[in-house]
Amino acid sequence: MKDPDYKTKDYIKAFKNIPVAPHHMRMLQAHYHQSARTITATQMSKALGYPTYAAANLHYGKLGRLVAEQIGWKPFPEQTIFVLVTFNKPEKEWHWIMRPSVAEALEQLGWVDNEYSQMPEEVESVESFYEGAARKVYVNAFERSSAAREKCILHYGCRCSACGVVLADKYGEAAQGMIHIHHLRQLSDINSEYCVNPIEDLRPVCPTCHAVIHSRKPHYTIEEVVIMLEAQSKK
């Protein structure tokens, strides 16, 4: 299979001209933020909440076909995902490696936060990220690491840690991969930059449970919300 030689500008034009669905955007972001821009179909399915790796393969392939049509890559190969990635198979499963031109296009479009794009660790390792640096918008806000978010989701998946819901099971494809990330330590209380471990310090929670958690100060713990839910289910 001949490797296509398309440039960053070609991918920028393609992404601007196609309807990038929310789940496709989340796939691109999940892939971009993995170490070495490398992810497997199994990892992508977990990050997006798909039941099998085949679904991740199918949907990423659909995005690849849309991009290929825009940049004029014809005829299509058997796997249209090839326009977005190259492949490597160091062990049992194929690894998808995001093409550098695709990554650069996402950066220039402002679709990803590349602050932590050079982390050298492996996908499977437990890593730390710095976040919490205050920035001034209209009110004091805290910068949150997109890389840390994706690492958390890759580890825990898209299932709410409190109620167990997967939003795509309720709302369908529009909510595929959609989930909030809860900081076990409140950034507003820390008021400074600190080292975040995506596995130990973060948890995926649905928007409803997240709102309940923060409905009190100090916020409820996830365990307390689980107890609330269990108590209500027994009534």
C-alpha cells in the first residue's frame, strides 16, 4: 500500500470542509493525546465507550473516508483509516500512529491542547501532569490538562464512577465518548499549580453526578453519591 504524501494544509482544508461529528472529534482528541500519538482499536473503543474494538475501527474508518474524499485520495484502500494513521504491530494488536500532518492540522485548527504533546512515557504507564495554573478570562478559571483527561478516560473508560451510566447508552451516537472528569481534589481550593496523576486524582463522572458532587462545599465524594443512589433505589 503506497503511503500518501499529503501535507498539513491538505488536512486542514479537509477537516474544514467535512461535517466532523462530535464522536469523530472525540476520537481525534483521544488519539492525539496518547503517548507517541499511538493508540489501539481496543483502547479507542474504551475511550469512546464502544462495546467492541470493531466499532472504533468502523467509525474511525468513516472519518478517514470523509477526509480521503476531500483531499482526493483515490482509489480508496481497503482500510480508509490509513489516510489518518500509519500502522505498527509490535505485539498482538495493531497500533494506530497518527500521521504528523494530521496532528499538526489539529493543532493549527485549535482542536487540541498540545501543551503535553511531548510526554515520552508509554501509553500503559502511570503519568503525572501539571495543571491548575490560574488564568484570567471573565472570572478566575483553572487550566485543565486535556492530556490528563484523555489518560483518565483511557484507564477508566466512559462509564460514570458514581451511577454507572454510559451516556451513549441513553442518548446514542451524539453522546459517544462524552463524559465529565472530576478532580478528587478541588482546583479552586488548591489555588496553585500542582502535579496531577490522571489515574489517582481523576475520575470519569456523568454531568448529573458531577453537579450533585459539587452541590455542596466541601463537595460530596463519589462514594457518598453512590450511597445516595443506593438509598434512593431501595425506596
